[in-house]
Amino acid sequence: HGDVTLTDEQIQRFYFYAVTAIRIFEEMYRQWREGTIAENRWETSKRTLAAIIRSAGYRSCYWAIRASLDKDFASLIDDILTKEPIALALDLPAQWRSGVERAMNNGTVVQNET
């Protein structure tokens, strides 16, 4: 989510994925504002948006397109950015393995002994 060693091709792939995701959230925001999405559904989406925008890569993409976004939606993200600390990159393989281990133990969290 913010690896400066990505190749140009990897950056372009991430950029277009992230910008698409931000635009989808913008559309959900507009629908919520117009009353076509229920408050509780928007709140769930807003929490997800806040989680992803914490990463450096998403922030960079947001700043690149900010001027073209709905001004109220951009203000919402700006507000989130002032409140949410930057997120560290996920260790997805370790997180996945931990989840599998938890599932294999009937949902019980298991501490690895090292």
C-alpha cells in the first residue's frame, strides 16, 4: 500500500485499482446523500473507506484525483485524513496463515510460540 520499490507497471496497476475504488466510494457517498442508500449501509462503507485511505498508496492516489472529486466527498476524505494515522503495510501472508490457524482451532486465537 505504499512500497516505493514498486515498478512503474505495478504503480500503474495499483493507481488504476485505487482510483476506481475511490470513485466507487464517491458514488456510494452521492447515493447516500441523495437518500437512495440507508444510513447504516453508508456508515459501513464509510468505515471501509477510512480503513483503506489510511495507507500511503491510497492517499497518494486520492491526492492525484482530489480536484476532480465531488467537493463534499473530498472534504469527507480530508476530514478522515486528519483523524486517521497512516497505516503500516499489511503482512497479508502472515495474516492469512493466522486466520487459517484460528479457523482450524474453532475460532480460538492461538499464540505462536517462538
